[in-house]
Amino acid sequence: MLVISGAEAACTQVRQYHPPATHKQPTMDDLPIPQGSWQAAYDAKQRKYNIHLISGVLIFGITIGVVSMSS
């Protein structure tokens, strides 16, 4: 079994503050290109958010009801 002391472990760590040699700087060409209808995507997101909101309010109401009944 190999046992390494804390001092030996600290000495074996290597810090590199530079990017690897294969690193390529990001450019505007790397950004995604918008596709599809903006309005359709917005409506789908809002539908999902409204379902989360309604379910959260319902769960909160049920929780308040259960707490008031148990007291």
C-alpha cells in the first residue's frame, strides 16, 4: 500500500495558468445561429413557466391547508 504524506501530496500538484497549446480563442462564428420562430419558442417557454407557477401555487395552498388542519 502506498502512503503519501500531506507534504508530498502538496509538492506533486502542478498549476497551469495558461491554456493548452491546442486552445483556440472563441470567435463570433462559434455562436449558435438562431433558427425557427421566435414567437413559437417564446410561447412554449411561457406555457412551461405557467404550468410551474400554477403547480407551485397549488402545492403551497395544499401545504397551508394541511398545516392548518393538523394544528
